[in-house]
Amino acid sequence: MDIGQLNKVITFKQNNPIQKGAGKEDVYTTLLTTRGKMTQLNSSRGTQYGEISEGARWELIVRYETDLEDALSMKLKVEYEGRTFTVDSWVKEGEKRFYYKFILSEQRS
């Protein structure tokens, strides 16, 4: 992986739910803003709640960062160009220079 390919601004958001009445409300706060490489893997169309919706899966590659390592979970959200993605999976790659490879999903209606 050439570092010059990591040219997109990526923001990781962490869920910090707050108490609201008898339940909790999701509140996402910025965990980390970094640079990465986004590649669309596939897309699909289907029906959801009686309406046509589109979905897409993406691959995101970012450099290893301690703040990210400490907060890795399936509850993270990723923002890129004003769009929000859900983390489906991740893997740490490399021997000397570590990278994270994430598989993300996006739902559009």
C-alpha cells in the first residue's frame, strides 16, 4: 500500500448514548479524523418497508492509529463526503507498517 493512495478524509464516529426518559438516545461524537482509501465493492437494490432502497459495500484502508485501536467495535460509524457508513468487519494488515482494512455498508433510500 502506497501512502499516497490514502487521500480521502475519513471521520470515525463513536456512539456515546445518553439517557432519554426510560431509554437511551444514540449520540455519535467524533473519535478520529484521518486519511484513507475508499473503494466501492458492490451495490444492490431491494425493497424495504414498501420502498425501493439501495445498498452498497465499501472497502476502507487507513493507517494504524492507537486511538482507533482502543475504540474498535461494530458500533463505530464512518463518515466520508457527507455519507454515513456502518462497520461490518475489519482486519489489521502488514508487518512493519500496519493498516486497517474495513468492510463498510451504506444504506440509501
